[in-house]
Amino acid sequence: MRFKDIAGQRDVINRLTEIIDSGRVSHAQLVLGPTADGSLQMALAYLQYLCCEHRVHHTEGDLRADSCGECPSCKKVSQLMHPDLHLFFPTATTARITSTPRCEDFAADFREFVLEKHATGTLDDWYAWLDIDNKQGLLREADASAIVQSLSMKAYEGGWKMVVIWMPEKMNAAAANELLKTLEEPSEKSVILLVGESDERLLPTIRSRVQTVRLRVEDGGRRRENGSEQYAPLLVEWLRMLFKLKMKELGAQVDKMATMGREQQKQFLAYALDVMRDCFLKSAAGMECSLNSGDQKFDAMFPSMVTVNNIELIDEAFNDALFAIERNAYGKIALMELSFRISKALKKR
């Protein structure tokens, strides 16, 4: 992966290449941003540039420098086959691995997934690739121990020892605690890149030990547009049930929502919360808010329901539901509780 292959992000890229060229490489960094916006691409391009034997510096254009893409190191990193590059990612039991899953069990699968998706595949894509149904992937203590061990060994090619931890939000507490000393006291010429989408879901002890690189991400309107086709009809249907609050109908609606996988449930809730926040900006500040739900009557009426009197209640309810589902709470219970809280909040407009 070369920097030129990443859409946008030129300011971030130019800052990173300047830091590497100056020799001020931070041993532990958090590359923060949606995978679809290039966070994993950025991490891999960073490591390819770091190892490149013939870095290219440009005098024209908006890209300061890039890896050559032709030297042996570049070719190995680009194919995820460099012996000193170690990849870690969430896993779960599958038909093949029926107990105690570890990253090393899925190393070939993950390399194939990343290469096939050009490093833009989402967590939901990865779960579908593994065919793990509704199970939640995790990074476990055994994976963290493997990270510590890989960095304690001498570099095979005598250069940098490199670790990429994709979706560190999925580390359980035992794994995170296992990594703390390594993040704080790394071995010589080692670099750890955590590639995540939400630093709020990382332990504060992890956040305090890494240098954060934030990618420029899509604005809320584009994220909403990307999710509207899949989730807008469900959101409209659910909100209408909340106004009626007829238990039998609401129960059936929640059952329908609960049949989605956990990752889809989280995507739906994140989409719905994004809609709520934009509705608040319209009602409170008169900002543009094109919901594009496909229901013109709903689009015209609903923004006025989200006001300064209830936005905090709505925001808290959605975040609590997201947190519960992230922690493997029973989906029907979490979604039903959310329904009651949102119904109550909307009446406080």
C-alpha cells in the first residue's frame, strides 16, 4: 500500500512522512478513523514507507513523499508477507476453530481479506468473511501475549519490528492490561499501530500511552446518506411505533430489529443517533437537515421533535444501548429499554 493509493488525507500523509524522515517515529500510535475512509490503508502505507529502501520525495503536487513500491521491503509489506510485520484483529469461534480462537488461527484469512478489500473492509465485512453469524469478535489475552512475544524477539531482517492491531476497541480488559507495559516500555526499533474507529471505547490507560493520528472523516450528512438506504425505512417504522406505544406492535418491531446481527444493530443505532443530532441542529439552529428517509411527511415533521429539552436524554439512551450491545447484552432487552427511553424523551420536546 502506497500513500498515493489513499483518497484524500494529504495533510495527514505529509505530516507522517516528514516525521519519519526526521527520525522521530513514535513507538505506539493510534490511527483513528473509519476503515472505509482509509485508516487501515494509512497504517499499512505508513509501515511500507517506514521500511522502504528508496523513498521517493516529490517536488510537485500535493503529496510530499511516498514509498517506492519496488524494493524488496515494499513488496513484502504490500503483500502483508514481511516477516517482521505482525497483524492482530478480532476473532471468534467458527466452524473450523470451535474453541479458544486466536489471531494466528486466522492469519491467512485476514491477509486475504485485507488484500481482497484493499484494506477498506469493515468489521462487519470481516465477520461475514469468517461466517461467524451473530457472534462478537474479540482480541483476547492470548493475542496480547503474542504481541508482547513478537516484539521481544530480534527483527528477522534487522530493521523495524512492526505490529498492527486492527480494531483495538475489541480488546477485552485482560488483553489491554497485558499490553500496557509494552506500550509504555517498548523494545528498540519497534512500532505498534493501533487502527481504530472510536478512541472512546479504549481504556484510558491505553489512550494515554499512544500518540493519536486522526484522519479526516466523512461529515455526518454523507454518513447518513450512506446508511439511509439500508436503515431509514426501519428507523421510520420504529419511531412511529414509539409514538403509538402499543406493546404488541412495539414488541414485534423490537423482535424484527433484534434479528439483525450485533454489528448491524450497532450500525443502525449509530445511524439513528446521527439522524437525531442533525434534527436537533435543524430545530435549534435552523441548519439544513435533509433526512432523505424516503418518507416526505416524516422528513418534514420529525426534526421538530428533537429539541434542547430532550437531545441529551436521546443521546444518552442511544449511547447506553450501543454500550450494552457492545458488551453482548441480550439484544431484545437493550432495544426494548431504548424504545421506552426514546418514547419518553420525545414527549419532552
